[in-house]
Amino acid sequence: MQSKRAFLSLTTAAALAGVVGFSTAWAQTPTTVRVDGSSTVFPISEAVAEEFQRAQRGAVRVTVGTSGTGGGFARFCRGEIDITGASRPARAAELEACRAAGIRFIELPVAFDALTVAVHRDNTWARQLTVAQLRTIWEPAATGRITNWRQVDPSFPDQALTLFGPGTASGTFDYFTEAIMGRSGQSRTDFMASEDDNVIVMGVARDRGALGYFGMAYYLANQDRLRSVSVVPAAGGAAVAPTMDNVIAGTYQPLARPLFFYVSERALQRPEVRQFSEFFLNNGARLSREVGFVPLPAEAYTIAAGHLRDNRFGTRFAAGTPTIGVRIQEVMQREPR
């Protein structure tokens, strides 16, 4: 299934800028499932959309947008879309916005991601970085001050440091800043920001002194142009690479995270939306792996299918609810908020 993953190449940035649909002339006017949200989750959303539409033989059309986790939640809580993909759990303000609008939802974890720090392919010095060094690079105090690789480590070359990263509406930005800085949103401001992960990939691929971060799937699709950076979680610890095996083993810390679909109650009253959601849960492990993510344990998909079947609304991963070091199956069986 080589061709179906072309969306991750550098040549598909234009496709990500709009809505991904399928222009085949249908024999009938299809009903539509509207998906938006995280660009990190986009590869999963598109893979599910592609195969679901094929299985439906033109009876259903699925559109997939990439307005970012924050942008997706904003549209979702206004009732403009049926499903939003998120690279972090819903924030308290987003939960309140949905509640105020009468939007209830089912929260479906869909895969694990290894948030990947990447550099230019010709960067031979930053094979690994400690969490402390990443903090030195990205903390607010680094704005306008840490501009050369030698300032990060005296053994690094005298090379200008150029930074690329997600915009502030991105769940990847939220997760990275919380994991590295200890508080979501804490970041230097003088970097090239985009809600489109392909734009970040292109920026790093064109600049020998660049560094950026994004979902692992985008690295895997462009590793001929990039080099991933192993992360040393603590002083004296071992460097760990962003790989599927390390995510499954729980050793790629603190940058491994779950990804989500949020499906609205109102949309689930339409059979095509429920069928789309069920289709993903039945095929999620295979499709997630095919597009470069780490499948959840089989038990997690079974629990999610039960939540969908029994209409168990609410979040179990809300901000302020400890999840680090807790098996995802245990989190999913908590009482929802």
C-alpha cells in the first residue's frame, strides 16, 4: 500500500493546506463525515477516510481538515464538524466551551506518537540532546539569546541555530512545552511556527543549522532529508531514540504521548459517523502502524469500542488528571469528567 502514504512527503504541503477529500465521481450523492483538527493526527484520519470510503463504495464522503488541535476543538465545540483529531487531551476551557454549546462527545484514544526532535541530515554533532539542553534551546529566556549551536554545548560547532516548531494552537506545541519546560505554553517566541507539520519538515530539511519537532510519522516519511535526535531524559541516563519499540517499552520519555479522536453525540446519531468511528476501532492498530504511529494495546481498542457502543461520554484524560506512568487501559476505565 505504498501510494496511500504520499501525503507525508514534502511535496504534499499544498494538500494539507485545505480539505482532503476524494474527487471520484460517485454514482450517487454521498453523505459526508466532517473531520478536522491536529495535523499530527491527520495521517491516521486520512488513512481511515481513504479505506472507509472505499469500503462504502461511494455512499459516504469523508473530508479531513488540518486546522490544528486548538483550531479543531474550536470548530468542534461550535458544532461545525463531526470529529476532531487531537494530539493532546481537551483543555478545561475547551471542555467548558463544548459544555456551554451543549456538545457532548466520546473520547477515543487512537494511537501513540513519539514526538520527534529532528535536525538537518548533515548535522553530525547533535546525535543526542538532554532534556536540559532542549530546555536551554526552547525556554522563554532563550528568545534572542541562544542563537548558535555552540551556546548549547561548547563541543558543538560555531553554527547558527535556526528553530522550527508548531504554532501555539497546536497540541504538539502544548505537549512539548509541558514535557520539556514543565508548563504548557512556555516557549521562546523567535522561531518559525506553523500548524502544518510538513512546513516544519521543509524548514529543517533546508537549513544545516536547523532543529524542529513534530510527530514521528512525519520524520519517518522524510528521514532521507532529516536526522532524528535521541533524547536523554535525565543527567546520567541513556539516550533513547524515537522508535515504535521504545514507545511500546515506555522508555521514550518524556516525549511519547497518546493521540485522540473526539466524536460528538449529535454526529453519532447519523449512521455514517458511527460507522466511520467503528471502522477505525476495528482497523486502528493496522492503520496506525502503516502511517508511522504506534498502535494501542488491543485491550485499549476494545475498551474504546465499548465506550462507543454504550455512548459513554466525557473525558478521562482531562488536564490535571495524572496519566504519566499509568497504563492507558487503566486511564480509559476511569469515570469520565
